[in-house]
Amino acid sequence: MEAVIAIVALLFVLCVVLGAYATVKAVGAAKRGVDRTITQAKRTVEDTTLRARSLAQPGPVGQLADLRLKLRTSMRATQEALQAGVGEDESLKESLALFQQLSRHGRELDDELRRLEPEPDRAKLVQRLPDLRTRTEKIIKSADALRWAAHDRARKFAEDDLETLSAQIDVEAGALRHWTTDPSEPAHVWPEAPKPEPTASGGQKWQESTEARTAEEPPRPAITPPGPRPTYPWQKKPRPESTT
């Protein structure tokens, strides 16, 4: 009895632990989903603000906003492309590691551009713009190079796979269309009809086998002869004919 109670208690504790673990995992997944949604919403709002500022505010402030928007767009596209391809191509891990180092410089530049947006000294800001633009273009160029290299690699693999598949399909289609007879197999030949042999009088005579078979078989009557008729009691016997 004590063993049964211990087993039941152990099962209860195990169920409680599993339930708590599942609850924690569900809460963590929900929290990550909420955080991801909030991050995407903040990113969308910030990108929209930068786009509006680059169009509505001419001068150094609008140029800073345009630089930030181009930098963020390029870095985000490269990150998504590498993360999507690293699961299928292991060689992209090195490219992803290089991009992480490049991202550190990109974040530093983005923070610097954001700090300079409310700068009241426009003259000083104009002096800093050429250097900021050069750094931004260099980072964007490196990010674009990694992204397009990953795209070209994936496209090359897809083309090679398609060519191999097309060659296999051509071979299979040719095999399916090969319905002709194999020349090594003997062709079926129908037997020729017997040729009539001419007789001495110029006529024809039948084959000997046919004549022998006809001679052996007895002649059959054309009509089967009738059998004897039955005699019934009421019938009278026929009278004998008198002879005179």
C-alpha cells in the first residue's frame, strides 16, 4: 500500500513539474512574440519618420535622415538574407560572422547620426557630413556585397540542381518513348500458304495427306436411316397376302 501511495505521489509531482515547464515555455514564447512585434512596430515607425524627415526637411538634417534610412535598409536586408540561407548552406556561417562585425560599425554609425540630428550648429554639421556619408557608403557597399554574393550562390546552386534534374527527366522521357521491338529478338513470321502442284493434264491435284485421310475415312450416309417402329397392343396384325 505504501508503494502505491509513493508511486501516485511521484506521478503527481511529475505532472506538476511538466505543467510548470510547459507554462514557462509558453510564457517565454509569448513574450518573445510580443517583443518581436514591438520591435518591428518601433522599426516601422522609426523608418517612416526618417523617410518623412528626409523628404520634408532639406539641408543637413534631411541628409542625416536619408543616410540613416539607407544604412538601416541595407543592413536589415543583408541580415535577413544571410540568416535565411545559413540553414541550407553551411558556408554562409563565415559570411554571417563577418556581417556581425560589420553590424557593430553600422550600429555605431547609426547612433552617431541619431545624436547629430538635433545638433543646433548647422555649420558644424555641414562639415561633418562628407565624412559621415563616406563611412555610410562604405558600410552599405560591404553589406550589399555580402548580400548579393549570397543571392548569387543560392541562384547558382538552384541552376545546377535544375540542370541535373532536367537531364534526368530527358533520360527518363527517352526511356518511356522507347517502345520499338528489340532487333535481337526474332520477328514473328506467319507460315506461307501451300502452293498448288501442277498435274500432267495441266490441272491441279490435292495434297497427298488430304487424299490419304479421305481414303481411310468410310463414307458417311447423307441421311441417318430410321429405326424400327414400336408396336402397340391395339394395333392389328397385318394379314398375309394371298398368293394365287
